[in-house]
Amino acid sequence: GRYSQTPEEMAAIIGDFLEAGIVNIVGGCCGTTDAHIAAIARRVEEAGRAGIPVRQPQPLPTTLTLAGLEPLHIPATGAFTPVGERCNVAGSRKFLRLIKEGAYDEALAIARKQIEDGARVIDINMDDGLLDAEHEMRHFVNLISADPDVCRVPFMIDSSKWAVVRAALKCVQGKCVVNSISLKEGEEAFLDHARELRRYGAAVVVMAFDEEGQATTCERRVTICRRAYRLLTEVAGLPPQDIIFDPNVLAVCTGMAEHDGYAADFIRAVSILRSEMPLAHVSGGVSNLSFAFRGHNLIREAMHAVFLHHARAVGMDFAIVNAATLMRYDEVPEVLRPAIDDGVAA
């Protein structure tokens, strides 16, 4: 590589860093030889004998920090983070068609448009029976990582297949979120996945799902999340702020009485979780709420707006949404709002 810096010159520069108190670990990369490492080691020993103090790391912040090319700081309270849902083959027929056809430039344009519409994180899901999900995930992550308009925001790697998650983690830059892990397969698998995420430095979405199945009541949602939080923080060593609970947004107004309380129970669970575990965060796939109204876009968007109005008020700070169609609560037509309020927050 034609590197010209001598071991002595490199050691002298490192010495300046030592004296400034900004170093904990030193080493070299391109052009470094064993002679350079030896010179650095001697300079570090000299600094120690001279009484130059080692830099004392500061306590880790309690803010969740994600990153693409740019950092995204998400405090424990007060922030709302829309996660773009359209790069998901399970939720977007158009995106699925583009991936199947290999029309990656158009698929990339969908990611770019979500950011323009206000998404601060991009969810990516390739789980489809007719796709090689691992290959497609790796290819798409590499593709969007080369687009500066897209890769400046963090990615949410979304898959039910751990091999797909791992493939993406080996490609993604910055600090991403993995969506998701759960206790569905028991504690051993849950902790194995959590420890691997910690090694990769990723934050994680934790589903309210255990060996008995998906939680649908407030009590079950809270119980599962409490158990997961204890395992993640006390056993796997994840920082609390890197945990994002998903207590399961489920469809309401389906005509089945047992579904009527799903949204209200979700909101109550959010309030309890944020009260008991204030550094953790809460997310959900909002479009699931209005599944019974497919084809009625105005009603669906109004339901999402009302639901987010109530859920955000008690601490829900992430939401997987179509940022382009987000409606504010005060934009919900007056003729719809009372009925939707009754269906969502009763």
C-alpha cells in the first residue's frame, strides 16, 4: 500500500492521544507492521510509568441510539418514531412483485419515498414462501446501504427466520433493530438470540408471545413482557433502552365479541409497561388493528389515528406505519370519531 509512516512517528502520535486522556485501547490498521505495534506498546508503557491516567469511560446514556449513516437518538419519553412498513413482502403486494421481478431500483424507490414521507426507520421483510428470503434480504440491505438518501436512517430487520436475521446483521451498517424475538420457543432459544444480538450491537423488538401462544389480554401481555425484560437485562445483559416491546396490535371491530377489547387492552398494557420499565420502548404494527376493513382506506386511516392518539398518550413511541397516510387525530371526520373512539379505547 506504500504506507510511509514509521513506527516512531506513529508512536509519537499515539503519545499525544495518551497525554490528552482520550484513549482506552490502541492499535493499528492499514500499513501497520509488528514494528509499529511494538513501538506503540513501548509508548503506552512509558505513559504508564509517567503516571498519565487512563481515560475513564463515562456511564452509558439511557437514550436508545440507532444509526444508519446518521445517529437517531430516541429518549425514554417524549419522542415518536414512525417505522416505514412498505418494504415488506408480507404487507405490500407491490413490493413483493418488484422483488419477485428483480425490479430492485423500483423497490429502492419505495424505501426512499417512505423517508421523504416521514419514516425515521425502515422496516425490511422478505419472508415469502416463493422467495429465497436470506438471499433477498442480504441483497436488498446491501443495495439500500449504497444509497445515501436511504442508508442515513436505521433499518429494522424483520423476519421470523433467524438465518435471515443473521444474514442481514452481517451486512447492515450502523445500529439496527431486529424485529423480533419471543419466548415462543422457550428461554434457551430466546437467550441465544438475545446474546447474538448483543454481540452485533442491535436493538430488539420483543413480541408478547410465549410457550403458550400469543398474548391477547392486558394481563398476559404484561406478564410475558416482564419475564422477557428480566431475562434480557439480568441474564443476557442487554441495556434496557435497547428493548422495544410489541404487545401485539390485533384486529378489532371484526364482529366477534372476544376481539372487542384487544385495542383497549393493548393501550392499558402500554401504560403499565412504560410505568414499570421506563427505559424500554413500545412498538406495534398499527395496520393490524383495521384488518377487518380492508378496502376502506378512510376508515382504516381514521382508526389508526385514533388508536395512536390514545396509545401515544400512555407511552407508545414506535409504530410500524405507512407514513404517507398517517392521519392526525384532529383530522378524523367528526362523523367517525365517536364510533372509532368507542371501538378502540373502550
